[in-house]
Amino acid sequence: MHAFIRVTEEQALTDAARADAELGSGTDLGPLHGIPYALKDIIDVAGVPTTCNSRLCLDNVPARDAEVQARLRAAGGVLLGKVGTVEFALGGPGFDLPFPPPRNPWNPDHFTGGSSAGSGSAVGGGLTRIALGSDTGGSIRSPAANCGAVGIRPTYGLVSRRGVYPLSYALDHVGTSPGTSKTPR
């Protein structure tokens, strides 16, 4: 399916064990505590490469988390890894880029749509319940719809874009493809 380009396995297992212990001892950080999620590969995670699916950024390892990542971490979320995007979140799928384009979990021959294709594919394929992406002109909503999930584009400015590679400062939104109960065949 090629949704994930980088799995943060050790960190995910550590975070999941911590969330399990906290919840077991009565500490509940809220509705995202212990919930796995993925991030589009334009969202910074400290110590994890943010490549924007470009050879120009393969060595780009941010020192700080993006604001959305910091908040998800503080809420007890469990980062599974980074999911694919088109190069710099602009244009269509490319087959000569560092990572293969995400595939539609329902039919690999069908288009995933939009630059947050990895987010829609990962959620639609049941690999994670939530994936964050970015939306400038339909890049969350289109892949989600094409892959059997729901894409949410929040009101402009509601979700911080600090630490998210910009495509258009005036049009970018950070949002989610929340889970679906459907299962691909």
C-alpha cells in the first residue's frame, strides 16, 4: 500500500507502553491518550527526518516538534511514523522520487488524490485511526474520500502550522483523516 515511508517503531512501542501504564493507574490525559496516529512527511518531529518526499531534504532532521506534534505527544498520542506525500505537497504522484507514491487501499490501480495521499491511504487501509495532513486545495479531503475515510479541513488558523513545511502561507490548513470502520478487500 506504500502509505508509511518511515515507521517510528521503538518510539511507538515506548509511548504505547507508557500510555498503557498511565491509563492502568488511573491517569487519563484525554481522548487521544494511547491512540496511534501518523503524520504527513511535511510535519516536523524532533529527531525524525522530514523529507517532503524530495531528494533535497533527505538529510533534514528537525530539532523541534511541529506544534501539532507537540500537542499530540502531550495528549498521550502514539506516533506510528510518517506517511507519504507528493514532493513538497505540490503536484501529482511521482515515480522518480525518494519514496513511492501512496496507493489506494481499496484498489492500488485507483488514484489516492491530493498531497496528503499517505494520510488518506493509511486511515482508509486501517493502518492507523488518525493521520494528519495538510490541505491547501483539497489535499486532505480528496485522498480521504478516495480511500474510504473522512477528511477534515479546520477553519484557517485554528490548528498551528508552526513546524509544517509551507506550500501557501495564506491557504494552508493542518487537519486530519480520522478513522473509518470500513475494511479494504
